[in-house]
Amino acid sequence: MLFISHDLAVAGEVAGRVAVMRAGEIVETGSSRRLLIAPEHGYTRSLLAAVPTLRTDRAHPLAVVR
């Protein structure tokens, strides 16, 4: 099955392996657990850093993904 999402948390729940794409190119692949806990590519780290949490300070803007 192929599952496409902009939400890495959802992809991590649905899939055992995840591929992160940027501008139509795969930049990182791996187990969903490893990708969510220890991403290696800067773009993957940026995507994860842009996700708000319950502790996110709402007075500051979210991180920009580049």
C-alpha cells in the first residue's frame, strides 16, 4: 500500500517505512520509528520542528520549512 501525507506523525502510525520527499526527490527513507526519533536529513528535521505541540508557545510563529 502507498500512503501519501504531509503529516509525518500520521505516516508513522500507518506505515512501517517512510520516505520523505522534497521537490519531487526522496531525501530520506527509513523505518517510521527511526525517522521520527532520529531524522538524518535537515529537511526531515525541519518538517518535524514545524509541528506544534501542547508546549508550543503560541505567541511565537511556527518554524518555517525551507
